[in-house]
Amino acid sequence: SAQEEILNDGRFSCVARDPRFWEMPEKERKVKIDKRFRAMFHDKKFKLRYTVDKRGRPVNYTSAENLRKFYALSESDSDLSEGDSKEIAVKKKKKKKAKGKGEGDS
């Protein structure tokens, strides 16, 4: 009821209609990263175990939980990056073969 009183007040009525104050949609909350960075979810270099929080209270969680909370692997980008990486690898092989032939002649 207190929330309704605030929204009915003329001074704060614009808050309900202003998109700056809307809650962010669930699917837009996480930053989408491609598969190049998926190792950070299971690599030991990215995993820290915390015993106290920033205020000194005892806790028992890892930084990997925070990573899962804020980041998500993007499905569509990973498919695109696979095709791009394969094309780049094929081009590099062709360049190496061309360089190898040129060096042998000189």
C-alpha cells in the first residue's frame, strides 16, 4: 500500500512510466561472451575461494559462481566464430605453404 501511495503522488508519478527505472529483463542481465572465453568458467586460474565478504563476514563461495551470475555463453556467436576460425586456419596453412615454396627457390 505504501508503494501505491508513492506512485499516486504527483511528484513521483513519472517514475512508474520512465524506462530508466524499470527492472532489467532477465535475458539482458547477463553479458554474452563467445566460446573463446568459456575456459574462465572451469579454469583454475579464474577460480578464487572466498572466506570472508567485503564487510568481513564469513562466507563460503567461489568467484566462478559470480562469473556464472554475470556472464552467459552465446550460442549464435559461438557458431559464427567456429566458421570464422576454420576459414582463418585454412588461410594460414595456404600462406605457410606459399612461403615454404618461395624460400626453397631463393
